[in-house]
Amino acid sequence: MSRHFLDLNDAGGDAIAAMLSDAIDRKAARSALPKGSADSDAPLAGHVLAMIFEKNSTRTRVSFDMAMRQLGGSALVLEAANTQLGRGESIADTARVLSRMSDAIMMRTDDHSKVVEMARHATVPVINGLTDRSHPCQIVADLLTIVERGKPLPGLEVAWLGDGNNVLSSFLEAAGLMKFNVRAGTPEGYEPDPDFIATAKAGGATVTVTQDAVAAVKGADVVVTDTWVSMGQDYADAKLAAMAPYQVNDALMANARPDAMFLHCLPAHLGDEVTQSVFEGPQSAVFDEAENRLHAQKSILLWALGQL
Ligand code: CP
Ligand code: NVA
């Protein structure tokens, strides 16, 4: 069985719950193994993942590569600029060629329509490794980080501060599927994508959008932020100025629950969206979150290849 993972809705709430459970089990089962050795069952032995990058990456690239190794398979990195895609070969033809030589395709790109086009023509699963619209793999890792710290997802209050970007969109999608609530503290003009707000609400989540950073964080279980300037965007002075009141600092964190955790998908820009004090502080789970990209990718790959 072959399933695309372009957004969290492609999997749905039950499959995401299964991914989280599988990731927790696999992570525990291999804790004593060297990072490059395979899990005892090596469920993807002989399988190859082709990874296409049209944007930079550290975590996504390394976690998918290591995920394939730990599942018994391997991965290829294709920097788009060095492939014929970079010279204008169509996504449709690339999809058909890669489908003949690999078992799954992961693509990081700008316009979301490119992963949709890849999926339309591929005969193997296509996984969205980040587009301008969404970042679903990141959110599986974030949910894993939340649940492994003993916070149940239903009813959870998640505060998002800053730019209403692709990562927030996937958080909103997850909220509808896993039944938690999102309070977005965003400046005028940088609010969350209305389509994702509607999806979250349709799933039963409460979504609050406010320009009051303190109101967004008040009583939150999880406080999340991300860069103010995503890949492909310009460093505009007006945007940075608008974002300044939404910086996650100690004073803002003090409004969250005392046991609230801080998440950031990384890379971080200390002194902009978060202070060093919060980033390095006791509430920060950002490096567990980064490690969990690996454990989450394994479950996403197993699901996409019909083994979960
Ligand atoms: N969080 C994340 O996707 O990191 P990379 O851009 O390094 O892959
Ligand atoms: N919003 C960021 C996430 C990076 C992982 C971006 O798109 O650049």
C-alpha cells in the first residue's frame, strides 16, 4: 500500500495517534543502539527514499536519512539545482522516473502545488518535507515531544507567537485532528491562514487569533514560536518591527502555566522570536523536539509505505 503525506489530513487523527505510539515504542526499543544501526525488525530493508531539496535543510535532511538507515533502508539526496529539475525537466517526468528507482519520495520546496503535482504523477508515496503552505512532518515530531512529556493532546492549550506561517498552519490542522486548542498571537497582517483555521474549527478545536501576546499565552500548556522570516521571504524592517511584541521572553512565558513547555522547530534566531534565556531555560524542549524529527519520520515512512 502506498500513501501520500502532503498534509496531516492525508493521514487523519487515528493514523497520527498510531504514528506517535509507534515512534515512542521504537525510540525506547533502540535507546542502547548506535545511531546508525538498524532497528531489530528492519521493516524497510532494501527500501530507498529519494529526497528532493529546493530549500535548505539540516533536521529534515538528516532525520529522513537516519530514519531510513534505522528502518533498514537508505536515502538519496537530490539537490534540485543539480538535477534536471533545475534545468526545467517537469515534475511529472521526475515523479515517474523516481518512482521506477525508489520506493518513496520526500520533497522540500516553495509552492505547495509542486508536491501535489509530484504526488499526482508518482506511483510511490510522496512526503511533504516543507512547503510555503505547511510542514506536517514537523508537527508529528512536536506532538511526540508533547505527549512524551506526559501532556495529553485532547484539550491541550497551545499558544503560537509571531508569524502566522507554514508551521502554524500544520499545528492548526493537527488541532482539529487531535482535539487541542490553539491561541495565535500574531500581528495585523500576519494572521494564520484562514483555510487552516476553518479546518481546525471544523474538527472541533477552539482557535483564538489575537494581537495581544499576553492573552495568547495566558494559561497555555505549550508555547511555540518560529522564525519571523521563513525561507524565501525578505527581511523586511516593517515585518520585524511588527513581530517585536511577540518575542517569547521570560516575562511572556510567566503568563503560561508553570509547567508549560517551549517549542521551536529550529533554526532559531535568538534575540528575535525568542530570547536566549527561554531557549536555554528549563521549560525549553527544543532539542528533544529536534531529535524527535528522526523518530517521527520513521513512523511517517512506515505509514506511507503501508506498514503502520
Ligand atoms: N525544522 C526543520 O524543518 O529544520 P530544517 O530546516 O533544518 O530541516
Ligand atoms: N517557517 C520556517 C520553518 C523552517 C523549518 C520556514 O519555512 O523557513
